[in-house]
Amino acid sequence: MDLPSENSILTPQLISALTADPTVTPGLGCCMVCAKPSALSCPECDAVHYCTKACLAADRANWLAKAADARLDELVDEGDFDEEAPPPSGLGHTEEVCGLLRKAVSDDLSEQAGSGAPPSAACLSELASFPATLSNFLYTHPSYATLLTSGGEATKRARRLTVHAVGAAGGAELHGGWEEAYAEALGDVCDDFGLELDLHFVGPDLPADPDPTRSLSKTVTAHLHKCEYPPSPPLPPPSLLVFFNPGFTCEDYSWLPALSSLPPTPFLSTANTEMEALQDADWLLEKGLVERPVEEADEGDLVPGFMGPNPWAGERVRQSGVFGNDVYVKNAVVFGGVMGGGGGGKRKGGGEGGGGKRQNKGLV
């Protein structure tokens, strides 16, 4: 899905507020324009917040320039907004962004407990994106071809692949109906290549389950491990590591100890935005956790193996938790390569990879 990028306008007031307090969330916890306490929200989507009608009008300037809505023109007059002044960079609260946020709010409400509403098609497509991304990249991407045609643990019936889905959580990788979804998505891969597949979901946010091992099909078995990675006792060595939106640079998680001792292993990772994917790739390269970095032709960014938009991402649009006007789709970007074994890929420049950047200022 091609979403509008660079939506939120970083005004001088916001830059000053973010410099003083990086945890400020413009448009969510304070005014989208000046970071003062909010007193009203957009009357159309009710998702972006402002302190006054003047700030609301300023953020909607690009929309107002094309709109014939007399009520919105009146807001400009009330705020004494100078339409001749050049606006800061960013699109602002455009009609397209407002429409996407209305849909995001509707999907959020339909998921709330007791709403009685069936899941929307967009919500279902987001849930399906987890098994669809894993199975389709495993099936089609050349980086994983050798996993399907050679190696693996030989058994009397078939070659066995072991997949570790690291950082898994209920409601995401393990959504309602996940057993059938993974059985269907991975069953065809196993049948076509004569494989048996053990899928280990590992993460402290997994739901407690009295039956942590279950057969999803004749060829696919799932194992749930509600703990940090790696579990104890150790799991069978992975043929493939999978990370869905891991946030390697997030200060709340300690990925380095878990990943630094891995042998060279193919990996597949997703991110919600291109910026997050580049931050994660930058961190992996900086820490020497990946092999064979390549340089992108356009930006000159170093990435581990490959990176690009995910054709199997869902269609549900969500509001950023950082900037009110920014939107994203889960699993929108995918990258992968080989992790472990010392890696040693070097990136341009020094310092910690991506740790000080803010997220979600551009989407693929």
C-alpha cells in the first residue's frame, strides 16, 4: 500500500519541544502544531489534537488551499492564519491523511472487546500478513532457496526445517485463528519441497498455553515458548530466524546478548516503515551481527542482504504513536540476509546505529 509520507509538519515550536523532551508526542499528547496542551481535535477524524482552532487551521493549510468548505475558511479567519507565509516542510493534516485516520479509528473501535462488530477486511489482511510474509518469502526469494532444496535435518520421511520466530506476541504472530493460517500458508511450501517444518514462537508476551506444542498439519508443527530468547533448555538450531517488527534499536529491549552468539543463519525481518527498517539494519551492521552487507544504489544506505516493500503486507492503516499525522501499515517493509557468525559489516560514519533517531517519518 502506497501511503502518504512526511505528513507531520515539524514546526519550530515542535522542534524546540522535542529537543527539550524527546518523549513528546505531537498531535496525540499535545498540540500537533505547537506542543501546548490540547483542547480540541480534528472534527472529521477525531484522531489528531490541537490547542486552538488557529493551530487546527494551520495544520490543515494544504487542505484549505483546495477546499471550498466555508466552515474551514472561517477557522482560518479566526486564527488570523497567513496563507501567504511559506509553510514548514511536511504535508500537514491533509484530506487524504484525515481519511486514512478515520478508517484507522474505525478499525480500532471494531477490535475493542464487546464491540460486537466483525473484524474488517483490513484487520483480517493485517493478521494474514504474518504467515503470508513468512511463507511467500521462504517460497519465492532467492536468499532462502537453499533452505528448500538442500540441508535441513534428514528424517525418514522428509527434510526438516526449524524456524525460530523471535519476539512473537499474542494478537500479532499468534492472532485468532493462527493455527489454520500458518498450516495453510506453510503447508504448500512443505508439500512442494518435501519438507517438515518446526515453527518455534518465542517471546515473553505470548499467551500462556497449556498445550505449547501442537500439530498444525501433517508437515507443520508449532511450539510456543513464553520466555526471552533463547529459551532454556536450548531449542534445536534454527534453519531460519524470523523477526516481525522487532525494533532492534528500541531501548526497552536487549537484543544484543541473544543474537551475538548465533552461528551464521539466514534471517527474515519486517518493519512498519522504511525508516524503522533502515534503523534496524544499521544497528545489525554496527553490532557486527550480519554478513554480506550491500549498498543501495539510491540512498547509499548499507543493508544486510536485501530490503524492499513487502508485497504481502496487509491493508490496515494505523496511526503512529509518535506523530499524530503519521500513518503506517504493519510489516510494510522486509529485509533479510545472514545473521550471526561475527558478521562484520561496517556502515558509513560512527556512533550507535539508529539509537537516537525518531521513527515513522516516511513509509514505503
